[in-house]
Amino acid sequence: MTTLAIYSNKGGVGKTAAAVNLSYLAAQTGAKTLLCDLDPQSSATYYLRVKPKLKSGIKGFIKGGKPVYKSVKGTDYENLDLLPADFALRHIDVSFNELKRSKKRLREILNPLKDQYDLIILDCPVTISLLAENILNAVDCTLVPLIPTTLSVRTYQQLLNFCAKKNYDVSRICCFFSMVDRHKKMHNELMAKVSKEFNGVLKSFIPYLAQIEQMG
């Protein structure tokens, strides 16, 4: 069983679209897949046409009042389940902070689900906080979408600096480019520069297409 986080500390980079489509594609290969929507905006939940509600509530979800599997919902797609978001997740950092071992609570929450799925993908909110530390502790790999702009690359460097300061294994953090227009010289030059200067830059990228933009 593999756990992946689609995470960015910058908004507007196509994070949720990537999380939803990766989950769908994995499910289509036959992998039993769970998409966990951790963003209080519940965009992934909306895409998959599921009511944005945690059955156990935020306190039950964080503090273990009810098993997390009771909140998991099926979707219209074979092999793809969803742990829906809830607007109450906006308080998730406060709830984590009230617990002992708070930086590892998310991993403990997800552990009971690992025997049921081949792949768990987390669609994460835009934050560098206690939730971000929980995410980094909970997953095997973190995938960070970048758009080919200097500001997006700068925020990625900030994330790597944060992880290094907290002694997280940065080798488990990879990035890929999103919203790429190959006709733009700046995009091509910046992608080449980042691929040369950073480790873990994936060769696959998401092009800038109207169909993808419509998902946002």
C-alpha cells in the first residue's frame, strides 16, 4: 500500500485537479484507491459529486471518536472511494494542537485504512502548519505541482527549506510542472532551470489546456 500527498504551499497550481485525475487513473488500472479530501473548500469532494460531510465530525475524525472508515464514501467510479471534506476542517490545526503526538495524528488516523486500499492519495489544503507536518509524516511521497513561474518555484524552495529545518526526508518530496505552455519561452527555460537545480523533478507535466482549466 502506497500513500501520496498532492500538496502545495501556493494556491492556483492545479493541485486538486491532479489529485482527482491521478486517483481516477489509478482506479482504472484496478488499484483500490482512496482519495482523502483534506481541504475545507472540498473541491475534490465536489468534483466526485459527494456530499461534503464527515460523518464523525471534525472532533471524531481527529480524536478518534468514530472509526474513520465510517466517513468513507463510494463514488461513481469503480475502485475509487472518497473520504469527503467538511468545512469544519478549517479548524483542523487547532484540533491537532490539542493532542499529544499531534504531528503524527494523521498517520494514526489513516493506518486502519491501509489494509483496504492499494493507494491512498491526499488532496491537501494550501498551508505550512501543523497539518503540513502531519501530512509529511503520514505519506510515502509528497508530489508538489509547480506552474512555470518564479513565484511558484520560490514557494517550492520555501517548502524544501521548511522540511530540511524540521529534519524531514526531502528525497521523498518530488515536483511536477502544471499548466505548461510549450509555446512560451519562459516556461521552457524555467522548466529546464528547475530540472537542473532541483532533485526529484518529474519528467511528466500537465499542459495548459482549456479542458483542464474548466475543471477549476
